[in-house]
Amino acid sequence: MNIKQQRPNKAYIWANIDFDKVKNRIDAVTCQIERVIQKHHLLNQTGKLGKRNN
């Protein structure tokens, strides 16, 4: 009886992830997004929507 070992269908990659660093980065990006949204709302309220200063 010759039984061949089957290879798994999926490959798993193990990585060391520093979740504190990931959380800090997510918080920083979230803060930036909130600032953009607030700026957009402020511009929308003042009627300057669509006008950009380059």
C-alpha cells in the first residue's frame, strides 16, 4: 500500500506583527481623515466649495 502525502491547498505565512504600532498608525490616519472631513465641512459652510488655492 503506497499512500502519497497530499500537499495542503493553502499556504500560511507567519509574521510578527506589532499590533500597537498598527493601532497607532491607524489612529494617525483616522485623525488625518477627520481633519480633511472637518475642513471640507467648514469650506462647505462658508460657500467656498469647489474653489482651491494652489
